[in-house]
Amino acid sequence: LLMGTAGTLVKNLDFFQGEDGLLIHSDNYCMANFNAFIDAHQNRPKECLLTMMTFRTNNPSACGIIKLNQKGIVTQFYEKVTNPPGNLANGAIYILSAELLVTIKKELSEAKDFSTEILNHLIGRIFTYETQEIFIDIGTPEAYKKANS
């Protein structure tokens, strides 16, 4: 039974036991510094409920591109559009605050897709951490081959 990215999270919320937690989409090859990512999350602006890992892409029309304000908070999403305004991509690796996990359980428990149903609900409350390390979306056979070479 496929539940989608949000449905799977909702079904497993008790796993987090009231703590912050990681949500990682498995179609990435990533060499990011997770200690730095965790530090960014722990020092995020207080209004932010999650921290999103981002990366610079050479193929922005194949990615979810984001726009940020001066504090590094997401203000807009451009999901796989022809001419996105930039190349800062959502890496689909997140640290979810315990507060967000409670909100998901109470208000968003019917969501199926994390990107379209939960992230869009959080515009202005998503902090970002940009990795400078290798980050390759391996969601296609061509990209997977590239990551292996």
C-alpha cells in the first residue's frame, strides 16, 4: 500500500517520541555535513518549524527551486517549471521540529504528499541550510549513472 511521502510520515509519527527528527527522501546522493545541518536547525529563526537542506543545481527545471528572504527562510516554491528564477534547489532532506510533528498529527494527518501538502502549508516557516558538498538527485536512471561514475 503506497501512502505517499506525507502518509508514510503520518503513519510513523510515534517513532519520533516527541523529539525533532530527520525526513530524507531516498533518491539523493549526498555528501553534506550533517553536523552543520543540525547546527543550522538548532539555531534557526524561532518562527521556523523545519530546516530544509538545499543545493545548487545545474538543471533547475528538473528540480524544486526555492526563493528565500534575507533570513534564509523559504518564501516561494517553483516545482519543476520551465524557467525557474534561480538554481537553489530543495534537497528533500529535512529536520522536522517536534512542534511541527505535533502540528502534522493534529492538522495535516490526511496529507499524502509532503512537498505539495505540507511544505506549501509552511511557507515563511521553513529555514534553509545550503550544502556546498556533492548533492545529486538520483531519481532518474541517467542521474543514477552519473552518481556512480
